[in-house]
Amino acid sequence: MRMKDVCGLLGLVAGEDERVFTRLAGYADAGPEAIVFAVDEASLAKALASVAGLILAPVGVGDASERVLAVKNPKHAFALCGRWLDGFVAAVIHPSAVIDESASVGRGTSVGACGVIEKGAVVGENCSIGSNVTIYSCTTIGDRVVVQAGAVLGGMGFGYVRGEDGSYVRFPQIGRLVIEDDVEIGANTTIDRGALGETRIGRGTKIDNQVHIGHNCTIGRDVVIAAQVGISGSCVVGDGVVMAGQVGLGDHVTIGPGVILGGASGVFPGKRLEGPGQMFMGVPAEPLKEYLKSLARVRRLKSRE
Amino acid sequence: MRMKDVCGLLGLVAGEDERVFTRLAGYADAGPEAIVFAVDEASLAKALASVAGLILAPVGVGDASERVLAVKNPKHAFALCGRWLDGFVAAVIHPSAVIDESASVGRGTSVGACGVIEKGAVVGENCSIGSNVTIYSCTTIGDRVVVQAGAVLGGMGFGYVRGEDGSYVRFPQIGRLVIEDDVEIGANTTIDRGALGETRIGRGTKIDNQVHIGHNCTIGRDVVIAAQVGISGSCVVGDGVVMAGQVGLGDHVTIGPGVILGGASGVFPGKRLEGPGQMFMGVPAEPLKEYLKSLARVRRLKSRE
Amino acid sequence: MRMKDVCGLLGLVAGEDERVFTRLAGYADAGPEAIVFAVDEASLAKALASVAGLILAPVGVGDASERVLAVKNPKHAFALCGRWLDGFVAAVIHPSAVIDESASVGRGTSVGACGVIEKGAVVGENCSIGSNVTIYSCTTIGDRVVVQAGAVLGGMGFGYVRGEDGSYVRFPQIGRLVIEDDVEIGANTTIDRGALGETRIGRGTKIDNQVHIGHNCTIGRDVVIAAQVGISGSCVVGDGVVMAGQVGLGDHVTIGPGVILGGASGVFPGKRLEGPGQMFMGVPAEPLKEYLKSLARVRRLKSRE
């Protein structure tokens, strides 16, 4: 990564600068070939004490140094450099991967060892499909999608009809799963296909490990879903929603755009939460202010007795 | 699926009717070859507006039409048709599946890519074992069992004995796992074998994705366990119990037959809940009425101040 | 296992005793070749009623019998015998396992079917790596480590930087994962590598199924983590901590040595809990005594109205 590439990527004007960097690093293991970043005076001092070749630092912080490149948002700039470097990792389909001959895998896509892509599934370009991933038929995946090891995409949803004898018969699970571009999916996460219609994960959404998303959900764009969140069937989650770890949504829940759900909060079936930028907490989830009041009330009660 | 087959399956008398259907569908993608269902006047109107070949509709709803077949429970009938059609999917053991030569796999059973069936495990007839599933030794699986991708059956339970030096030694996990007929198990679910005795999942029980069932549990028949439920070791769950998502049971818990546990509710170790058809909620779980009272009390407190 | 071996293992003096045992068992399926254990008079009576060849029983309980060996802690002794017998299981690397040629796997280590060990990963001696496990590059595993089926070790952590356009760019996940000696990891558990630094699991720690441990966590020694616990990024968990099932820690939480967290309890981001042997419960977690008071207060309120 030449200095010119770094500057181009960050929208800066590059001077005559022939330096080349080959990797990102933390301060502890940085060498002259590495790029690091600093967010304030204190971290910049640490960065300068290392032998890192290039330090991305906030505009206006620290003195001029050949090693420091002033940028608006150093952490974001560092992440962009990472993405740029990732672009040079060669795409490999491991020989042990099992890709059905009727499945389609786009140019530049990697598939890890024992990754399985079943009949008729479609995977776009420049994706990274991890080892031991299973992609069922009826799944369509866009471009630049990352799926980490062990995830299961497009499995049958959990829907049954009870007969008069008390036994259950599976409701047909014959729909589709659509994963849009730039989605990232963590290890051992499971996303079910629609029963009759589709399950859809919107562009740019990021999903952590061990998340479960049920059949017929519609997840918006640029949604962030932390580990072990469980989303029951037929939920609608708006653009830009953030869910902390272990959140649970009952079925047919609607979460409006931009809502933030705190860790382990829960929403009862059929409910709707709205308010861009508003944070909800607890089971059942209530606005943060109300939640904190509830906590305080219970604790005050104790102190009175 | 001839009209005669549909009627036979549903216990109806078939007339002289030569129509043939090949698949189930939602209204949006139904063709003349497809069967759909309606549950009331409104959905029947939609179904009739589609070009679906056959509409399963409730007795007494809508006018007579050649395309409408009146049945007692259309959704159940639709599910039965789905099961009937599934019976024609050819059983395939994928060449990449790894089945130990001492394991036994019954007639008509499919095993997905990279599915692993270890030494001495027994799988019955007409089962569907997904890709990347692991079935440990000491596991016995009945007939018509469905195991979705990534599930792990018969692993070692979580039991340790602490020594005087503070370190833990695993308690022997040398028991068995028995999965009875007609059980269905979701993706990435884990069910441990017994430590000394057995873990058992009763006939007809349906288990969603990412459920954990610990060693030596006895789960009854026709139990429904939604996603991300965690059942600690040595629990007993009665027939017909329903557990919503993310429920947690401590070890040695007993849930009586027919009890319903609401989402994310929790039961402390050693406790017992009883009451067919009674719903429990919260942590620790209390009868729904009590739970709602508790919620209301805390909220009333806030409004008084 | 000769009587001499049993006694040697337990620090007892072996007399002239030529008996040999080949396995452990519960009472129900014990034969003369099996070792069982009893913890009190009642279980000793049951053990004596079986045909078990050797009964490990507490010193001072029951009468002398050739079949009874008096030991300080019979359950611990039984577990030690189990570990001793496990030592004779032959190490096998299944031919379907995928071990990158640049990865290193120590002497006596088994790898199950379709287990994947990626580029440059290091696995120590006498480990047991289950089927369908994925071990990413940048992972180093010590000796005598057990990893059950479907676990994913060393995946990318969940860290993103939001740009001005609202889209997320992954923060570089280029650190390491270190698993120390004698750690045991359950099925479908996921442990992420560090973003820049390392994630570390301390010696002797035992982790159940479906646990999630985020990037840059430091987990101490002899920690016990039950199923479905979720530990967010950058947490520090002290030696000897015990976490019951479904516990959740927000990011940057510190749990002091010896703390016990009850089932489904939660700790908010950035918080610290201290107190060896002290138990915490609830969301947010409070000392057990306080938690029980809170519960009682809410319930008393109801009864007053």
C-alpha cells in the first residue's frame, strides 16, 4: 500500500511520497512497514513511541511528523485501509468445499474447507464464505458478503400446525432467503428461509456470532445485531437499528428505523417500538429513562424498609 | 399429487376428478399446478384472485368453486399435503458425508454434505440429516427424524469435579442420547448425551435452531422448543410443553405436562412448574397473571412519584 | 486398569491385588469389569446391589467389602479414573479432516471428521478436536485441550466503524486467539480472535456449548462458563469465576476472581463485579441478597393491594 494509495483512499492529496506499507498493526507489534492509528494526544504519544511507519491521527492533534498523517476520523481511515488490503487476498475455493453443480458462485468469492453450497443457491462476487458453512437451496447472496465459519443460511423455519391428536406437522418451508450486498454474518449464526415468502437481510447489515433470525423476517439496511440475539419469525427491523447482545424479539415485532435495543432486552410478540436514536431496555423493553426509573423504584423500596 | 391423493390424505371422498398438482405455494407465486390455502373470507378472496389450481378453504366459507376444496382445518391440510409431497424427495447420502462403518443408517435416510455420523451411532429410516451435522457415538435416532445443518447430537455433557487444588476434572460422560421418532431438530442446536444414563427426546418433539439441551434431560412427547432455549442438565420436561425463545432452565428443573413458558423466562435450579395449559413468564417464572401484576405494580410506583 | 493403577492414581497404597477393570459405569449397566462410585450410605447400598467390580466410596461409610475402595472424594476419584482411561484412546486424525500444511498439530492429538485447521494455526499435544470444528489462522492452542464438534475458534470479532454515510466498515480483526493448556470447549461455541491484540482463555477453564466469547477478552484460569453465556468484547474474567447458563456481559466488563454469576444474569458495559465466592443475580446483576430482596419487595407490593 503506497502512500499514494492511502491518500487516495482517504480523499487526501498525496505529495511526492514513495513510502510503502504492507500491513496494519497495533503499537506493540508495529514495524516500519505497518500503519497504526491514534485517536487523541495520549494514544498518539504511544504510537510515536513505536516504530510504526505511518500513524493515522486526528487533524489538529500533535505536532507535524513525517510519520503522522492527519485525517478526519483515524479509526475509520484505519478500517478503510484494512478493507483496501483485504482486496488483495486471493480468492480460493477450498478443494474440500462442496458446491452443488447447479449452485452459482461469483467471481472473486472464496469458500472455506467443508463449506457447503446446496442445489440452486446463488452467491455473488467477492464474497468470503467460511469453513463448515452451510448454504441451503433457495438462498441468494449478494456481493461482498462475509459469512463466517459454521453459519447456516436458508434452513427451514420453525412453523408447525397441530392436529387434533396433539401431534405437530411442519408448515411448508418453501420460501427464500435473500442476503443483500455487503452484509457480514458471524460464526454459527442461523438465518431461516421464508415459509412461503422470503426472509431478507438488507444491504450493509452486520450480524455477530450465534444470532438467530427466523423465517419471513425483513431486516433493514445498515442494521447492527450483536451476538446471541434471537429474532422470531415475521419481524420487521428498520434501517440503522442497533441491537446489543442477547436481545430477543417475539414473532411479528416491528422495530422502527434507528431504534437502539440494550443488551438482553426483550420485545413481546406483535409489539412495535419506534423512535430513531431512542434506546430501549429491559423485558418488556421500555425507553431507557423509564427503565432506569423502574430500577431505581425497586431499589428505593428496599432502602425504605 | 392427484385430486384423489389430496382427498384421501384429508379423509374426504374424491369424485371423478383428474386434476394433478405438483407443488404448494403462496398466492404470489402460485400457478395452476399449485395448491394454496385460505383461512377466512379475506384470504379466500386473495386466493381466488391468484391463478392457484386448488384452494384449501374452511368449510362454510365462500361460495362453491371448482378450485376450492372445503376442509376442516385448511392450514393443517396444507401442511399434510406438504408432508405428502416431501415423501417423494429422493433419499441421498452425499458422497462427502462421513459415516463410520460401524454406524447404522436406515433405509430412505438422507445425509447432507460433510454430515458426520460417528462410530456405532444408529440412525433410523426416512430421516433427513443436514450438512455439517455431527452425530456422536452413543446416539440412537428413530425414524422420520429431521436434523438441520450444523446440529451436534450426543456430545459430552458439561460436568466437572473440582479437586483440592482448584482445578476441574471432567466427570465421565459415557451415557447415551436417544432421539425418538418424528423429532425435528433445528440448525446448530446441541443435545448432549447422558453422563452415565441417557438423555432422551420424546416422540414428535420439535426443536428450533440454537437450542441447547444438557446431559441426562428427559424431554417428553410433542414438546415445542423455540430458538435459543437453554435446558441445563437433568431436567424433566413433560409431554406437550411449549417453550418460547430464549427460555432458560436451571439444572434438575421439572416442567409438568402442557405447561407454556413465555419468551426469555427462566426457572431456577431444582424448581418445578405444573399446570397443563398454564402460561408462566419472567425470571424466576411465575404464572402469567402474577407476572403482569408485578409489571403493573412497578409501573404504577413510577407514576405516583 | 489394574487395582494398582487405581490406587496409584488416588495416592493410596495398593496391596497384592490382581483385579483389573476396563470401564466406568452407572449402577444399572455395571458389570464385574466396571468401576462405580457412591457418595453416601444410600448410594453405596445401591452400588452393592449391582454387580460392579469396584465401588469408590467415602472413607468411613459402609462396612468393609472387597468390592469397596474407601477414598476421600469418590466422585473426584471416579473422574480421575475416567481421565486415566481416556489416556488409552488412540489419537486419530480423520482422513476427511482438513489441516493446512502450514498448521501445526502436536503428538497424540485427534482431529474429527471434517475438522478444519487453517493456515498457520497451532494445536498442542494430546488434544481432542471434534468433527466439523473450525480453527482459524492466528489461533494457538495448548496441550490436552478438548474442543467439541462445531466450535469455531479464532473467527473475526464484531467491530465496525461507522462512516458519515451511515455505512459500517469492519475494524481490522488481525489479532490472535490463545487457548492455554487443559481448556475444554463445548459444541458450537465461538471464540473470536483479538482485533489488534489477543483473546486469551486461561489454563484449565471449562466452557460449555454455544458460549460466545468476543474479541480481546481475557478469561482467567479454572473458570467455569455454562451454556449460552455471551461475553462481549474486551472483558476481563478473573481466575475461578463461575458463570451459570445464559449470563451476558457487556463489553469492557471486569469480573473479579472467584465471583459466581447466577443463571441469565447480566452485567452492563464497563461495570466491575468483585468478591471471591460472592454470588450475583439479575439484570443488572446485584449481590444475591439484594436480588432476593428486590424480588420479595415486588411480590409484597402485589399482596398489599
